[in-house]
Amino acid sequence: MKLQTEQGEITISSEVFTNITGAAATNCYGVKGMAVRSKTDGLVHLLRRESMGKGVKITYNEDSSVSIELHIIVDNGVNLMAVSRSIMSEVRYIVHRTTGAEVRNVDVCIDSMVIG
């Protein structure tokens, strides 16, 4: 994504967006981590910190905004609506503050719950 500023043009890679987004989401209460669904067995797997960007999908819109889709695993017993709202708010704020990009929407997909 390219952002135009008064001093010039800034190019931000997709990897930067996915890392920022993944870190913001996993810092929210009740989130165990980012998830990815295996293509071979169809099971949901918890991602390690260094590969949590695989649980994030960034879509660049024509109006220079971004749309974000997150796949997460949450702790058992948490209020799913409250956790989802918290993630949406936190991700929108952190991504905008860090990159300057407008966030059109944040979709949270809860793929699994972890007991314990």
C-alpha cells in the first residue's frame, strides 16, 4: 500500500500490516492466538508468534483504506461478542495509529476455543 504525505510517498508491505494486526489482536483479553486452517486435514492450528500473519487477510480498497479479516482462537468461557468488539476496536486503532491507513472494516472469525 502506498500513502502520500507532505514529505513524499510511503510504501507499506502486506507483511507489515499482517504483523501489526496480528500483534494487536493477540494482545486483547481472551485471545489465545491466531489460527490457520490446514489445507490437508481441515483442522484449525494455533500459530506461533513468528507466523501469526498467516491468520490475517488484508484487502486494499480503491479509496486507500484497508479491510482486515482475522482468524483467531479464544479461551474457553469468554464472552465472544465482547472479545470480538474489543479486537475490532483495538486493531482499527493500532493499525491507523501505526500506519496512518484508514481501516474500513475488521472481520473477526473465531475458529476455535481452547480449554484451559
